[in-house]
Amino acid sequence: GENVEQHPSTLSVQEGDSAVIKCTYSDSASNYFPWYKQELGKGPQLIIDIRSNVGEKKDQRIAVTLNKTAKHFSLHITETQPEDSAVYFCAASRGSQGNLIFGKGTKLSVKP
Amino acid sequence: GAVVSQHPSWVICKSGTSVKIECRSLDFQATTMFWYRQFPKQSLMLMATSNEGSKATYEQGVEKDKFLINHASLTLSTLTVTSAHPEDSSFYICSAEGQGRNTDTQYFGPGTRLTVL
């Protein structure tokens, strides 16, 4: 079955710097890759997703890139702010034919 | 849009009692709802998948008689933890995907913190 590896497990950056979180997946049939942000004591919030028919997607300060050949995808956050501090999870699925498989999460700390 | 609610947000119960958690999709009809469990500082673990009007599909290792799931309508799913024990204490989160939206996108509820004494 699918396996999703996520790195790093913790990431500390200065406010204004960029943050990059990387994930790899094993199932070549996976075609949907969402990213979730989870604040302490809350449910995960979808922040951006990408499907396998595109290589990059951007939404303001957040972008996701996908390399299908290498089976990895990354989350890029630019101009980080303290409110970006949270745990970020990547996930992969075969779309409507499969369940989401989550990475282990990255705790991002943005220091003012 | 894509709002999913859970009730209660937290619950404390005595060992041996049952607890019901509700999950509602507020602004869309959810053909499929998922129940996850999350331990501190860990990732989400899928417990079961439920489709409206049919029996839930449980992941390996999840006791279906202990974690009863009912998906009676397109906007409501419930998880009942029967005969709860301290080891059932956890953060339970539901998600929903469904009609009128990308059918592979899951929107999560805010979670329910269960503490069993």
C-alpha cells in the first residue's frame, strides 16, 4: 500500500524567511496530494492541494510542487509569519478510489 | 464553505460508559465521512470510512463492535465509543467529502477530545 514520508519533523525559521517541507510517496497510482495545517487542539485545515496533472500550484504565500517521476511533492511558505506556526501534514491518495495516507507531520515554528 | 462540525468538542466519562460523537457537514452533502484518531504528537490514523445508508468499513485492528459508526443522512455521521476505557482516551476527528465539491477532497471537523477516567 501507499507510504508517505515527510521531512523534516521539526522546522524553525525566522519571521519573513521561507519554509519548505518535503514529502515522498510510494504508490505511483496516487494522484491527489493535499496539505493540511493543524493548530494545537484543532482539526486539520486544508491549505492547498495539487493533482497529478499539474506540476505546481500557488495561493498567495503558499505553493506546492509535484514531481511525479521522483514521487515527491513539497510545500513552500514564503514570508513566514508567527501565525504560520503549526503542524503541517502532507497526504496522498488515489483520489476518489482511495483513502488519504498521511505523513507524520512537521512542526513549524516561526520566531518573531 | 466546506464546514464540518463536531459535537461535543470535549467529553470526560467514566470507564465502562458509552460516548457518542456527532459529525455534521454544514454546507454540503457528504457522501462519505471518515473517522480518525490522533494521539499526542502523532499523525492521524484512519479508523473507518462510512457511506450514507451503508455499513462502515473499518481499518484493520479497529474493533467495529467497540466503535459503532452510523451514517444515517448525507449530513450526519456518529461515532459511539462503547464501554470506554482509559486507553480509548484520544482526539477523535471526522472528515467529510461529497457532492458538489471535488469528491476526493476531505474537509475536517474541529475534533473531539475524549478523556476516560
